Amino acid sequence: MKKGSITVFLALILSLLLSLVCTAIESVRTASARTQILSGLDIGLYSLFGQYDNTLLEEYDLFFLNASGGNGKLNLASVYDNLEAYMKPVLKQNSQKLSVVQGGFTGCRLATDHDGEIFYRQAVNYMKDTLGSRGVQTLLEKFREKETQVREDEEAGKQAEEKNTLENYEAEMNEAARNSEEAANREAEQQQAGQEDFGDGTSSGQQTAGGITSTPAVNPIPAVKRIRRMGLLDLVVPADKGISDSRISKNTLLSRRSLQQGLDMPGSPQKDSSYTSGLLFQQYLTDKLGSYMKPARTGLKYQLEYLLCGRDSDRENLKSAANRLLLVREGVNAACLMSDPGKRAQIQGLALAIASGFLIPPAAVIIEAALVLCWSFAESILDLRELLHGGKVPLVKSAEDWQLSLENLPNLLEGLDSQRKNSEDGVSYEDYLQILLLTQTKKEKLQRGMDMIELSVRQSTGREDFRLDCCIEAVEASVDVKANGSRTFTVTKQYSYT
């Protein structure tokens, strides 16, 4: 039997090696615990955000996590509990003894945060992905020039209506009637005096106030004035289609209430005020929301009209939109009348005839202006009727596109459908809505768009408590996890749908 021995030096070396091995083992164990904790948080966040709102995705192609507690209030505690529940099975794997000590959300972004910029960004990104760069360019080319033209036409229509043309005409006609009556009285007195001096006299023919025989021209202005007092929707909406009677309570809308706020977190989006993004967002709303031509199934049926006008009923929104379109078309038609020598000559001839018939030739200029307004208004009624029947009208009208003759102006109501024309290369009602919406501010379109989407989700799914300001787009989670009963790790991670 051999005797073994170990020196003090070798004992020290072995102890150092043993310490190194133990340290390495502990380091590996710690790194493994850290990796497992991070994996647990990753899987927890993936699983949590996999519970996106199905209705928002299917109907509006939006990814948001509904964090409502069932009463319309944001419930981050419940959301965190779900996150922790998804983490725990991962933490229990392997030989590590890992347990969550505490945790929570240190940051959270909601759909309505930053004045709705979170919602806006998702919608714009969806349109970019859907259309591609070529589609975006085509969209820009489609509306850029038309927007300028429609703005000018609407302004021209407003100016024409604000000139008090018909009021001036009415005042001139009333003055002419008073003068005619006074002249008639004077003539009667003179005739009576003449009869007393020379005996009874007779005259043949139709006598005017000045004793001149005249056949008055047919004046269409009174007939058009009566038509202007009628309800615009009664004149332009197809009788067989009718008008929705849906209404909303504005007090429940997102734009009218105080919104819940998320928690500040790094990476908040910057304001996007570019023209391209604005047009893409508007196209998104046009694709997803209803209008008179394509009514929505729930909520307000004419949602694009609500974006434009902001009224609380479909009828009022349609009426306001129709009034704006009427101004636009009046501007178009007045410009056509003024640029057409033939129609100008007709107007001037009729104005002079009417003025002469009333013995007020100087009033021909005022009567001419009233005729231009009445004729362009009547032509615009036919345009709107064509638009609301699903047809198209020219953006800029020429003599060949004109529908209503001056002779038929008093009989407008008798030929509402027989006289109107469809222009294949023209502008549709939906196109006009989009062009008019370009004049609205980003804030108006964003808030009203969220109003309509929130309202539709509530009514279509029976989720009366649904609120967009309870929908999460991104979170930053921080969790403290104890490893092997000794060391506690704190891990923080962000997750976002975008």
C-alpha cells in the first residue's frame, strides 16, 4: 500500500480551481435565469398582444388591445395580471426556481394619446402598405388639382349668394311697382280731367303705366325664388331611396368627452402634418366609413357626411353637405354662363325685356345679375340630383354640358330627371366628398373619424362599453423576479403593434 501526500501549495491551487468552477457554475446559472426571465417576459407580451380586438382588425384593419374593464374604464391592473399569467409557465420550466415578486407597466400608449396621433399613424401605415408608392402617387395626382378648383368654385358660389342679388332685384321691382301705381293714378286723374273738358275718349291695345302698348316678357325669377324656398333635400334626393333618420347623442362621443390618458414612455410618435399622410388618412376613412351612396350598417349611416359637417343626425349632415355642393356647383355654373357669349346674350336680352316691361330700363343690370344667379342655381339643382342618383357631373362645365335652357327655367320642377345629364369623365358624389374633406383640418377629421369607428363597434357587436381611449397600442413592462430564492432580477421591455 502506497502512501499519498499533498502539499500545501497544491491544496491552495485546488481550492482556487474549485472556487473558479463554482463561480462559473453560478454565473451560468444566473445567466440562464436571466435569459429565462427575459424569455418569459417576451412570451408574456407576445401572448398578451395576441389578444387584439377582433372587430377593430376585421372591420378597420387596426391592431389595438382592448384594456377596458367592462365599464368603459381603462384597467391596466387586469392587463398586467394577464401578462403575469402568461409568464409564469415559462418561469417554471427547467430547474430554476423563479418567482415574480412584483411588476407593472411603466409606460403605456393608447389609441387616442397625443391627440389621436397613435390612431392616425396606424391608419396611415396601413394605407401605405396597401397602396404602395405608386398607388400613393396616383392618389396625390387625382386630388391635388381638383382640390384647388373646388375651393375656387365654392368661394365663387359663396360670393354670388352673399351679394344680395335677389334682395336688390326685389327692392327694384317693388320700387317699380310703386312708381307704376303712382303713374297710373296720375294718368287716371288726367283722363278724368280730360273727359270733363273734351268728353269721353277710348283707346285700343294693352296700356302700360306710361300709355305704351307692351307685351311683358316671361320673367322666370319669381318661379325660381319659390323653388329656392323649398327644402333642398326634397329637390335633389331620389324619392325611392329616402333619407336615414338615424341620430346620435353627441355627449357620448369620443370628441365630446374627457379622454383617459396612457403613461409616458420612450419613442412617442412625432406629429405628422404632411399633405400625403393627410390624404392617405382621408382615403382610409373613405374606404372604411359609410356615406349616402354607401350607407353604414350601424350608428350614423352617412358617416363621411358627419366628418364633413359634424351634425348629430344623418338628415342634417346630408343637408349640410348638399348645401356645400350647391355652392360649388353654383360657382361652376355661374362661371360657365359668364364665359358663354350665347348665354350672356340671352340673359341680357331677357333682362332688358323685363326691365322695359316694368318701365325701368336702368334696372336691367340688376335683373341680369338675378337671372345669372337663378339660372346657375337651377342648373346646380340638376347637377346635385345627378350626383345623388349615382351619376357624375363635369368639374368644369362647358356649353355642351349645359342642361337647362333659359326658356325652361320657370318649369324646372317639371323636368328634374328628364333634363339632367351624366358625364362619364366627371366627378362623382364620393369624389366631391373627398375633395371637400381636404378643406377640413386634421383634428376635425381625426376626432370625427374616431367618433364613427367607436360608435360602430359599440352598436355592431353589442359592446356598449367599448372606448377607443381604452385601447392599447404599446406598453413598457417592468417585472421583478426572484431567482433561486436569493437574487432578484428586474427586467424591463417594450412592445408595440407598430
